[in-house]
Amino acid sequence: MTHDPALPRFAAAADGHLSADMHAAFDRDGVLLLEDFVSTGRCQALIERMQALVDAADLSEVTTVFTTTDARHASDAYFAGSGDKIRFFFEDGAFDKRGKLNRPKDRALNKAGHGMHDLDPVFDDFSRQPKLRALAADLGYRQPLLLQSMYIFKQPGIGGEVVCHTDSTFLYTDPPSCIGLWFALEDATIENGCMFALPGRHRAPLKSRFLRRADGSLGNEIYDPAPWPADGAVPLEARRGTLIVLHGQLPHLSGANRSAKSRHAYTLHLIDGACRYPADNWLVRGPELPLRGF
């Protein structure tokens, strides 16, 4: 595995706390790579738990494809109502011309989301480990809330690309407070579709917001239509167990996976409860499942 020398990498502290050098790197780059934040055993336990959830799920009536190269999922009620559920979304290349799966369901999924951290005990335990509480405190959160979780499969051969975006576009607070915690459950390399980021661009204003319109539909409100610059993106290759911390306004992306190796990852998104969460955010939760912290 090769690494870009422009981005520092740190050995995660045993208690999750950030050093002065880690703080400086995150403030400068908007991204922080913490190696060995979680053990191989914890990574494998999460993979095995997701496999059990997939095995138990009846997906015979589910046809929702998640892809960032178009917005077809935005008009799907199954996706729009997933904020307080565990739902499964397929890869674009998982269906044949008759609309039937062309491979086993566990090899056809793009991701699962978006409430595993509150609805499943294994994901809850992983998401609320004391090290993450310490990390959130060091990042300045006054009232950390776990808003969204995603399990990303990045399937061999058909794993779709993720276009350049910022997390605060989708999970907005006033003022912005979203931070992404991305865990490499398997090695993430350029070959199998690792993330890329544009370091330092987290200081730029948001280009858009993905929100819930007055009629209930989901869509983008565009502030700046200019694309992110194509140059300057650096690969975030990550060994299994690495935690990548992403500022909510940092542009990042990932390539398609055309290799024979999967690239499983788990992502948590935090917001600060001291900030306002606008009612027009796309992700909503029912009163029976209020947001919780650590």
C-alpha cells in the first residue's frame, strides 16, 4: 500500500485523545488519518454482524439503487424514510435487463443505512466506544449527537464511484458542525476504490444543500454550480482499523472498484446538539428514536 507523503498519518492514541500535532493537521487539512484506531477483531466483528443482517433481510421487494452519479434514489420513499431505519441499497450494476439480481444479495449491495448505531446492539457498541467520546470532546463538541451511520460495501467489480461532495451538504447544521468518522474495515487502496480528498478546501463555503422541499421531495439547492477542481486530490489509502476523520466541509470522493477485492467501511456522522438542525434536512427521525450522544 502506498501513501501520499503530503498528508501526515498518526498512530491512534489508546484513549482516543488528539495530540497537538493531530489538532494542527486537522485544522490545516480538514482530514485526519489515525491508524490502528480499532482492532482487527472489532473490524471483523462488524463485518460479520452486517453479513448476519443481510442474510436475515428479505430484500425481494427492494429495488432501490444508490449512486452518486445521478439522483434517482432521491425520489424513492424507501431512501427518504431511512433516517431511523436499517435499510439496504443496491449497486447500479447488480440487476440484469429484467430487473433481477445478477449476483447474490450480499455481493450486490452498495450500502446499508442510516440508523444502525441506534438500532443494532453490535453497531451501537462499536459507535459508542469510549475512544470516540474522547475524540469528539477533543474536536470541540459540546453536545455530540450521532446522527447517521452507513455501512459501505464497495463491492468487487461493481463498486460505484462516489463523486466529489461535502458531508455538510447532506447533514447541515447552523452553524455547520458535521464531522464524518470513516472506519476502514478492510484495507482501502487506490486499486479497490479508496477515498480521495482535497486538503485545505474545508474552508470554502458550501456549494449546495441536499434537502427536503416543502412538497416533501428531496433535491439539491445550488449555491455555486462550479465543480470542485480536478487537481489537488490526494488518496486516503487506509489499512484495516484506520479511522479517517473528515471535516464536514471537506470535499472528498472515491473511485469505482473494478478490482477483485471488496472495500468494506463503516461511517458515522456527528453533529453538535448545540447547533440548530434545520427542519428541511433530508434526514429525519421519528419521535420514537431521538438523537443520542455517546
